[in-house]
Amino acid sequence: MLSVQELKVKLAHVLANKGIPPFVLANNISEANYDEISLYKRDQMIIVDMYYKDEETGEPLQFRYTYNKEEVLLKSEMIIAGRSSVMWDREAEIASLSKQIQQAEALVKL
């Protein structure tokens, strides 16, 4: 288990790091296994959809990255057969780290 200080550093990193910018994802279009990259806005969010073929299996895959208007990455998802699987979620990560910090601080007080 991480110490309270280590957890706080990890939380600070999540809060300070905006994530990979959308334009960097768009640059992947020149890679051989990428078929399509779409950038668009929906409900004040920036969405990046990336379609590519897995290098080992050749299976088509889709990833979706959701950003707020300040280009802070909020969520990354893999979409297979129309079903979304969240790979990373900023809000959930912050909540999880905050809870771990509270639990670790409570243990220290014992």
C-alpha cells in the first residue's frame, strides 16, 4: 500500500496533467495501422475517435478520447462491437485516490 504522501503526489499528478493533447492523437494518422481519426465537438466536449487494426490480429479497433473545452483528457474508452469499455476516467481516478488518501490518513491516526 502506498503512503499518504505517495498517494497525494499521485493525486497531484492527475490533477496537474492534462493528458495527451488531441492534436498529438491526430498525428497518428500517418501510422500504417491507423485507418481513420475523427475530431469533433459534442456538448462542449472534444471527442477523438481513432480507428485502427491491431498489428497482431488484424482486428479493427476503435478508441475514443473525451476532452473538456480546455483540452483536458476526461476519459479514454475502447469500443468493440458498439460496446464501450472505459480504460481510464479522470473523475473516477480522482475519487479513488481521494478515498485512498482518507483511508490511509485514518490508519495513521490509529
